[in-house]
Amino acid sequence: MKHTNIPKDYIKRKTSTIDFGYEPSEIKGYLKPIENNLKCLYVAEEMYKLGYSYNKIKNYVEQYTNKKISKPALHKRFKKQNTFIGNVYNIDIEKLKKTCNICNEIFFLSPVGSKIKGGSNSTKKYCSESCNKNFKRKQARIKYLLKKINTKSSGYIYCITNTAWKGWVKIGKASNLQNRLSAYNTSSPFRDYKIIFSRSFSYTSRAEYFLLHKLSKQSKTIAGEWFEIDINKAINIIKNHVDINITKKNINQFITPKTNFISNINRMKYTN
């Protein structure tokens, strides 16, 4: 039997694959729309036009529809502009825009006002779950670093040299200089490691934290805590170093994404 009253928003099924945003209908050979999914797809189309990456668009669609969609499928859909669904549901796209409280990027709320992790749609403060998780990891790292480097531990920052490696200086910290020197000379039959300079600090870990960075900026080459730098230059950097009290308010200026500002940050054993 041929149907004559086919709803306008139904589409003909052309392949065995069901188009995203649709489901089988009561009319054979036709698919009916899933309104909420198509609303999200419309926002995804607008994101594409604004230059958002396929990865971000994919995450948006999957978050608000609970349906999987691949990046190649999005590319195939967006490449042919005649496949855009358009704003058939009269969505005010500007009202869905919001600024992420974490990364300051513009993101889009759900067009169907669904409940989501982190609060209701209208109160959502971050752009994605991954952004929020990274923020929490960063906060945990900051808490760890504050405790680690603000613990008072009197000791010395020292410069050690060895005639076998001319032009290179080893910078480190120790509570007992003689024991540290003896440990180095144990590995050398010539006992040719020498402490050229040392300076005492009340917060040794904190001083080392910043001095390793300062020296890395002034050195030709770096190998761990060995620096290819003029010894007098290294000594002056340590002599002139002013201790910095790190607090929750100022620590962010020392820790930023993808930075090597703190040269020895990977040496600190940290687990999330």
C-alpha cells in the first residue's frame, strides 16, 4: 500500500544505515526525526561554520544526545552543505553561547535544556568534562606543589664541577654538603668532584625549584641538573636569587599548560 500522507519531516531511507538524528518510522522505507538529536545537530552545524574542530563538535553531539558519531561521519555530512538540516526548530543560537569559567573559550549549551554533569544546562560553568577534569588535576597538582615547596627544610644549593666535563656545572640541593660530595666522589677513582660554591636557604626545595629554571634560561645546554654555563655566571645567579613565597594566589603564574618554566617539575614524584 502506497502512503500519500507522509509527514514533511520524514526522510526516505536510502541505505541500510540510519541517518544520525532519525529512527525507523511506521512507514516502510522512511525515517522519522528525533527532534532533540536534530536540535543538537543544528548547533553542531553552527559550530562547524564557526571553525570548531571535529573533535569538539563530536564531543558536543555525543554529550547531549547519548549517541555515538564519528569524526569522518561529521566531515562527510558537513562537506556537503546541502545536507545541513538548517534551523527548522527556530533555535536562538546566541542564547546557547557561554564562556567557560576554566579556559575562557566560548561553548554551547544544550538546545533541549537537558540535565548534565556539573549542574543543569543553564548553570553549566565549563565547556567540557575533559576541561573540568584537567582543571581538577591542576588544582590537585597545585595543592601538592604548595605543600612540597613551602615545607621549611634548611639546606644548601650547591655548584659541583668535574675537570672531566669542562664548562659544565651540576646544581643541586643537600642538607649536608660533605656527605653529598663524598657520594659523588665514590663514583670517581680520581675523587675529582669539587663543590665550587654553596648558599644556605631556609626553604631549599623552593630555592632549587626556581634556580633550576633560571639556570636553564642562561645555559647553552642542559642535561638533567647539569648545565653548560660559565661557573661565575651560575654562582651570580644563585647569589642574587631572592626567595619567593608561593601562595594559592600567585602559583598560577608559575604553572601554565605545556610550559617548562619549572625545570625540575618532573623530578617531583606526583600522583593524581
